[in-house]
Amino acid sequence: MVTDSTSQTRSFFAQPWTQLIVGIICMVMIANLQYGWTLFVGPIGDKYHWSKAAIQVTFTIFVLLETWLVPAEGYLVDRFGPKWIVVIGGALCGVAWTINSFAESLAMFYFAGAIGGVGAGAVYGTCIGNAVRWFPGRRGLAAGLTAAGFGMGSAATIIPIAHMIKSAGYEQTFLTFGLFQGIVVVVVGSLIAAPAVNLMVAPPKLARGASRYQAGPLEMLKTPIFWVMYIMFIMMAAGGLMATAQLAPIAKDFKIADTPVSLIGLTMPALTFALSIDRILNGLTRPFFGWVSDQIGREQTMFIAFLLEGLGIIALANLGTDPVMFVLLSGLVFFAWGEIYSLFPSTVTDTFGATYATTNTGLMYTAKGTASLLVPLTSVIAAKGNWHPVFMTAAILNILAALMAIVVLKPMRSSYTSRTGTVSATPNLATH
């Protein structure tokens, strides 16, 4: 394994803010694989007359592989450097949508979903891991801005995709945007670089409560702190994923989906308005709460955001039948949920060090895949249109996670940092 930290840090592109921009661009380019997929489900069903449930298995396969393979991809990053993992990941994303453009069977769509999941996970995990490495004193903000690229990345292209599907067909749309997105990631991703090793193991400035100890993945998995955070992540992600997947059915059961709502000078159907605002707020919350956590601490920020999420869900359950309140409260729910994608990576890196950040944050990210398995249960519970039990369960999980942040996680991290707050031996890491 070869390290070349000197040449990397002398490169024009091997600078913190340049690397952050590179990571954000790559995240924007893979966002449609998750957030743009919903636009293709209907046209695929119309052409082949498959059920939506059968088509959506593609999305489930994508999410599971996008999340659960990130630790393995992170290991490759830590061993060989971030550049080639991102380049290969971008190429796989392009291949996935190219296959979708000529797929004629569910098996081909499932295969493309698997390839896309592997590719998107490689890009996502690498960019998040690289961001927290380059910004040891502002990991929350760096992870938040990078994650926002994924959360909001489809906002600029969602309308062009919808128009192209109508005018040229979903096949041509898959091919055009698949090739465009994949090529951009391959080109821009070739500029990504890890920081010099000394910035990772002996950074000049750390966020409050951060440790200088560098724990490997196996060591991290043996600590109760990791599993406490993993459970908290699942508790938070389950409610947010439920809202993401079920917002349209909820609006229809509330009988307000098509009701016009006028806010900030705009008038749209309630569901369309909610989806538009939710996507924006789900992106903005990531750097916002990441920045807040850099200022006041990770656990304190978790408590505020998670509690706000729980209260927002309770309010949505009780007031969401009013179309205006549905739009506003669903926005609040998404704003108080998306921050998990900045708070948990930064907390993991603060606790266990930046040396193996890509692998360690990747292991935490698998909690999203685990939580996604709970989402179908919400459809079963609310089969007759009664969403109240689902809302209350999600709210309770969020409020419990908020309390755990202060009562359980904070003292555990403080004790761990006191015991292991020294710099460990400098490892031999790839930086190219």
C-alpha cells in the first residue's frame, strides 16, 4: 500500500473547501437514483402492466445495497484511497440507468437496482467519509453540506426528468440522465483526495467532545457506544423513511391530497406543495443542524432536533387533516429528520477518530437500510386508513432517541473520550 500525502496536499484540488465542493457535486449527481425513481414507476407499469409493488422491489434492492455495502466500500477507500472508489461508483450508477433504458423484465430492473445501489453507496460513503476527514473542527457542517447534496440534488433535475419522460419516454430519459450523471461523477470524482495522514490522526483543532483516539472498525463494533448510536439511528430513520415513502397515501387518506394550498405567493395541491417543501427542508436541515452541533455539541443538538421531530409528528397526526397544516407540519417533520445524516457521521468520527472514518461511518449508515425494512409494516398497520398508531409509534421512538442522546449517549461518550483521548500510532493509509 502506497501513501503519497505530500503530493496530494500540494495539489490545487487537495484543499478542504475544494474537496468539499467535489464531494457535493458527486452527491448531487447520484441523488436521482433514489429521489427521481418515483417518476419512472408509473410509466414502467403502464408499459408492462406489472404491479407497483413488483416494480418497487427494484427500489428496495437499491436501498439495501446502497446502505449495507458501504462498510465494505469504506474499507477499500481506507486501503486504496477515495478516488477510484468514487470513479467506479459513478460508472456503476451510469450503467444502472443505462440498463433500465432497455430492460424488458423485472429481473433486469432488479439487477440494475443492485448495480445502482452498489455504485451510489460507494459514492455516498466515500464523500461523507472524506468530508469529515478534511474538516476535523467542523465535521457537522462538512457532513451536512455533503449530505445536503444528496438530499436536495434532484431538485434541479426533477422537472426536466418529468418533462422528458412525457415527451421522449422513460427509456430515453433513463439513458440520457444516466449517462450524464455517471460521466460527471467519473470526471469530477477523479479529483477527490484524502487529506494528509497527520490531519487525520493529529488535527490542529477538534470539535468539542471529540477524541484524538483512532479506533478501527472492529474495535468500534466492540464498544456499547456504537450500538447505542446504531439503535438511535434506526429509531430516527424509521419515522423519516415512513414519511418519505407514505406521504402520498397519508395525504389521500386524509382527503387533502388535491386540495389547493396558497403559501408564500404560490398555489399548489397540498401533496405537491408538501413534497416540494419537504425536499428543500430535508436538504437544508443537514448543514444547519450540523453547524449547530459544531457550536453546542452533538448530543445537545440531537436532543433538540429529535424532540422537535417527535412533537412535529404528533402535531401532524392531529392537525394534518387541514391542508395548510399538512404542508407546514410535514415540512417540520422533514426538517427535524434529515439532520441524522450529518449528526451521526460527525459523532462517529468525533468518537472513534478520522483514520477509518469512511468504514466507521459506513457501518453506522447501514442503520438506514435496517430501518427501511420497518417501513412496509406501516402499510400493514394503516391498511384501513388509520395512520394514528403509526404516527404515535414514530413519535415515541423519536422522543426516546432525544432522551437517549442526553441521558445515555453523552455520559458514555464522555467516559470513552476520557479513557482513550490520546493519539494512537500513525497508520499506513492510502491518500490518493
